[in-house]
Amino acid sequence: MELEGPADPAEIDVQLAVAAQQRLGETLLARSDDPDRSCGRCRFFLNPGHELAYCWHPAQRSLVDAAWVCRDFDEDRLDR
């Protein structure tokens, strides 16, 4: 099945991609080598048990992968 639409990204797509890359650089998100120190175990990970969820840390506020970690990791979960 072939999708119909423009062959190239629109200017807004390029702007959003650049903004997302800048945000990743600011938050230092990276795949975690330690499963105990990962977004999925952080207090700011909104939906524990999901692979992707919203991070509500004021410096982050974006969708994150449970296996990632950032400099704002806080293991003091409210539901533990």
C-alpha cells in the first residue's frame, strides 16, 4: 500500500525535527545500561509498566522510552 502525499517533508516537519534534536541534546536522554536506573523506574515516568510514556519532569515534558535515562533521573517513585 502506497501512501499518497508530498515526496518531501514540509517545512514544519523539518522545524519539529530540529527542535526535537535540540531537546534531546538538552536533556541528555540516552539508552540506559542499568535497568534500575532508567526512565521506566523514575518518579517522573507517568505510566510505569509501559514501554513509552510521558515524562512530566519540568525540564523534560516529553514522550520517553522506559529503557532511556536522563540527568534528571529520580528513583523516588511515589507508588513504591
